[in-house]
Amino acid sequence: MIERLRRRFVAVAMAAATVVIVLVGLAINGAGLYGVCDRADHVLSVIVANGGTIPRGTAGLDPETPFSARYFVVDVGPDGTAVATDLSHVAAVTASDVVAFARRASTASPGYSWYDGYRCLVTEEGPYRSAVFLDCRGSLASLETTALATVAVGVAADLLVYLFVRLFSARAIDPLVQAAQRQQRFVTDASHELKTPVTVIVTSLRVLEMEVGENRWIEKASRQAHSLARLVDDLVVLSRLEDEGAAVRERVDLSALVATAADDMADYAAAEGHGARTEVEPGVTVEADPRAVGTLLSVLLDNAVKYALPGGEVSLSLARARRGAELRVSNPAEPLDPEALGRVFDRFYRPDEARSRETGGFGIGLAQAAGIVEAHGGIVRATQGAGDDGVNTFTVTVWLPAKGVRA
């Protein structure tokens, strides 16, 4: 549990740090690109306003700009061919290159745009167009270098953040770990301390009933004592899972386990007035604790049958998933609000108190199931939505990792 909490802390901290680093990198490079575009657009507007030249001493321009700016002008006719060119301010473009630039000028929308490293300003006068192309390849190359440097620095910073977070994460989560350990120790100790007196009470009530005969007060006390005994057993199992995780790992034929559980579920569902549907893909195997997986199946199916709407169909499916196996248990149920849906795996949480008392639930079954799944490194989630018949369906989906799931 402690290692899992530490991994979550590191993951959250790294996600926040990565987002900040990415945003800073985007801001730096975005500001650089904006600066290049702004300067280029100003130079182009000056060239267009002055008939293809850059006068000396133009406001807002460096005094060297008239000598350092490399640009050329292309006038395009209605048919898209160049009718006039001015290549006196550039050496890298020849008359044969103008054809492609003229085609670009004839198809581009009037205004500013980019083309092959050149910033372009297209203006229209009747059927004719005039385009000024300013060479910005040097500035763009500098931007590319800056972008690569930003990426390299960002990755290095991310790695440093990870090392520091990993190094100090134990100290950061220590108060939480101590609180969790105290709570866990209390639950474990209380469960074990309760187990003996509850067993004595159950046994004593059974002996008393044998001596005095059937009695409704003894029956009521016995029913509550058995209920308390089940609760204590569940708490002991849950505590062991959180303390030790999956104690045994071996190759388990999950398809066979699910098929057996499905047969038991069909009889149980029929006795409760529900239908049952099963889809099990054969040959699915996982590395798991078979006893824990059996408990997981029992909890999920028991929960589905108990809380299914009268006459509803409970469904169970198993299929291969990416690098693992996916198990789904569904039942028609009353709709839950988003808050309740998000808390169904919390210990002792019961969305419908009246229904839980009716079915004898303590709100610990799904918490136990979640503990088993997490102990195996899997993922469990609950969803709801309209089924094929339009009735709200509650679905628990479990993903269990498996190395080399057999085909």
C-alpha cells in the first residue's frame, strides 16, 4: 500500500511538472515565432508601401535592414504566370525558381502567409496580383535550434524533477503513510479481536437453541451474530490484502474459474428470479492468486444478483485484452448519481441504505474486490448506461495484467 501511494504521489508530481515544462517550452517558442512573424510583416508592409524598396531610416526598422533583408517581388497576371519580377535584392532565387513562387502568389489568399521558408505578402489590383517574398530561413533555423534546445532542456529538467521527487517522496508522504498505517493497524487488530468473541457468541446461541428449542429472540440474535461474523471475516481478508497484496502468484486458467463461477451464478440468479448470460473466451490465463480471484468473482456476481432489478438479466463476460484479460459483470439497476458511482468501491459505502439492509450488505464487498484487483496490479471501474432494452445497466469492468496470455 505504501509503495502504491508513493507511486501515485510521484506520478501526480511528475504530471504537474511535465505540464509546466511543456507550457513554458511552448510559450518560449511561441513568443519566438510571433517575434519573427511580427518583424517580417513589418518589413513586408514597408516594402509594399514604398514600391518594392526599403528606405533608409524607416521608423521601427534596424538601420541595417535595407542592406540585410533578402526579398524579391513577383507580379502575377490573371493566368497565374509572372509578368514582372525584381530579383535585385536576393541571390538565392533565380528566374527559373520564380515559376513556383508565382504559382503560390496566384493561389494564396491576399495577406500574409508562409511559403518554403519565405514570409509572403500578397496584394491585389484588379486581375493582377503582386507578391513580396521575404527570406526568413535564417530566423526559422534559429527558431528550430531554440526549439531543439528547449526540448533537450525540458527533458533534462523533467528527469531532474523525477529524481528529486523520487528521492524526497518518502518524506513528503510520510504523514499520510503513518495515518494510513494507524488506520490499517486499527482495522486489523479490531477485526482479529472481534473474531473470537463473535465466534463464542454464535456458538453459545447455537447451544442455547439446542437446550431451550426454537425461539424468535435467539433466532434474531443468531442472525445478527452471523452477520457480524461475516463482516469480521471480510475485514480480515481486506486487511490482509492491503498488507500483503496477492500472496500467491501462479498460472491460473481464468476461463475455467469464470466458467465455474458462471454455473454457480446461473443457479443463484434463477433462485432470485433473474436470468443469466455468460460469454467466456476459452484459454485465457493470468498470473494470479487463484483463491483471491475466486473471491473476486464471488463478490462481483453476488453484488450483481443482489442489486439487479426484479426479473433482470445478470451478464458475465471474459475476453482477452491488451496485455491482459478483461472481465465484465453487468446487471440492470436503479440509476446512481455521479457521486455515488464514484464511491461504490469505498469501504462501508452503500448508495441505497434501505436496499442494503434488505440484502444484508455492509458496503464492503466491492471494496474487497477493488483490493484484490489492485493487489494484482489491475484496474477496476464501475460504469452505468442504458442497455439494449433501454434499462439502466450497472457494469463493473476488471482488467487483470497477464504476461503471455495464451492464444
